[in-house]
Amino acid sequence: MSKFADAPMLYADFLAAEKFTVDVVGSAISGGRDINGQSVSTELSGGGALVATFERCNCFEPEQQEYINMLAARLNGSHRYINVPVMSDFMGPFGGQSPMIGGIPHSDGALFSDGSGYSQGRVFGQIVEDAALNAGKLVMDVFGAARNLRWSDWFSIFHPVKGWRAYRYWERTDPEDVTATISGYEYTGKRYTLALSPPLREATPAGKRVEFARPRFVAKFPTDFTLPYSVEGTYRSVADLRFEEAMGG
């Protein structure tokens, strides 16, 4: 299996960070200045890389500090990977509800022994047309959304080689009504053509599922960053985490 495809998930909620940021950096290079003195930039075909930070993670409980210690042991040195979620719950097309639906029973109506059930994303998509590596456009059907796609939303796709990768759109066509049968169930939704940023990390076939609930991307610590174990007053640990999208290999 790809070294990117089997990465674990970062338990972001458990970290209790006060601030989360995500950005796409390195999308273009400077090409000097034109005759008017304005700077000229050239877009790179790869579209830059995602970076994310979790600032002021307040770890009061011993298990939180154990988890921070594990992250340092795993990720210091920048040669192992983890899936980092994009914390877009509030802005996504979920109608003010949780992006996940929980308590889903087995086919016979029973739950697990602890009273819990399965969970799934409230909003998901499906790729309509095959898309090549570095494609900047996707045709996608979207199901379960509480609103039409409008300015921009984050979503993620699991690629067999590159693992989980997160994308957002900067332009979209007007929605068209669509009905599709997926895994034996009929869904109604909307079809869009989306302009992507960053472009696709791997060629993606029609029929591929797209996740809008807690999008994620495989990442590592930057090479100039380590996560020290630091404790205040013997019981409180405050940590800052930095991640960059795993691009090599």
C-alpha cells in the first residue's frame, strides 16, 4: 500500500486548539516586472501545497499529554505522515448541523453493544467525468447539501496512491438537478462543474466518492519544526502544531 494511503487520522477535537488555520502556499513564482512596473507571476502546474496549524492546544488531561507525546514520537523528523482534518464544520453546506450523521444501526435495526451506531458524512459527492492528474476542473454531483454550492467549500478525495487530499473550488457553474443510484440507493442532488485549487493530486475516475464532512489531507511536520514535550506547573501543556502536505514519493 502507498505510504500516504495508510496514514492515521489526527484527533483534532481532542487537541482543543484555540485557533486553526489552513492555506495553500507556493502556487506561483515571480517572473519579474512588466513595462508598467507591476510584478508578474507564473502559476505552477502543481498548484502549491497545503499547510495547516493548530495553535494553543490546551492539554490539561493526562491522556491529552500522552497523545501530544505520541505525535512528537511519530512525526518529529518529518518522515512519517498523518491525515490532518480541515476544520470547516461551520462554513460547510450542512445547514448548521453536524457534518456527520451518527447512530446508524445495522441492517436489522440493532446498534453496537455500547449503544452506538455507524456514522457517515451528511454531504457527499461523486465524480461524474474522469479527471487527469493536475486537472483544474471537476464535474461533480453533490448529495445531501442543505444549500447550493456557492462561493467555496472544502472537500477531500481518497486517492489510491496519494491518499487523502483536500481541495476547494474558486468558481462553479449553476447547479443542475440530478438523480443517481449509488450502492443500490437512489439520491437526488445537484451537478456542478468546479474550478479547483489546488489541482488534482492524482488522476481520478468517474464514480469516485467525494467527502465534504471533515475534509482531510495527508501531511507531515515541516523539516524545521519539532514538537517538544512542555509542561506548565506540572499539569498543563500548551502546544502549537504545524503541518505541511506530503508531496514527495
